[in-house]
Amino acid sequence: MPKFTLSQAATETGKSKSVIHNAIKNGMLSAHRCENGRFEIDASELFRVFEKNVQEPTEEPIIRTESERLERLLYEQKIDSLAQQLEREKQFNRELLLRLDSEAEERRKLTLLLTHQQERSEKSDIIEKKNQLWKNIFKK
């Protein structure tokens, strides 16, 4: 288990160093004093007494300078621009898919029409030959 100094323990728990020191002094929290006079606090002991400080991420990062603010603004504009471009591409793809579907349907109809005419042409050829045969047989 890791060991914390007084200031590290304060950071980990979100408490002040004096609160941690008072807990050690009052016997609520056990700690080992090193040769240099600093406290070493075991992580499990620290979190037995104090909850771990879980900072939720802030929604907006802290912007310290004007150049950081401008840079962030440029990134936001790029993101918006890319989102708009992505939406246009999606719409274009939808239109292409609709066009492909309609052309496939038209191709299917034309194929049916051509095969039907071919069948009709073959039938008319057979009928023509039969008529020719009868004409040849009866020569009238």
C-alpha cells in the first residue's frame, strides 16, 4: 500500500493539512513519524478515517490566458464545422442510396419488359412457322 505525507493525504482527501494533523494528534488516524519529522500515513488507514476526494471533472476547463481562450474557440468552431460536414455527408449518402434503389427497381422492370418481349417474339415466330407450315401443306 502506498504511504502519503501530510500534504499528500490532505490532497487525497480534500481536507486541510491541519485537519489531518489533528486527527493524528487525537488518535483517530495512525501515522508513522519519519526521522526527518514528517508523517507517513498508510493509504488504507487514511481512507478508513476520511473518504477519498473524488473530484468530478469540470465541464469547462480553466482558461488562463487570452490565447488559450482563442485556441479553444477555434477548436470549437472546427468541431462545429466538422459536425456540419458529417451531417451533409450522411444526407448525401442517403440520397445516393435512394437513387441506387430506384435505379435497381427501374433496371428490374426493364429486364422484365425485355424478357417478356423476347418471349412474345419467340411465340410469334413459332406461330408464324406453324402458319407457314399450314400454308405449305394446303397451298391455298
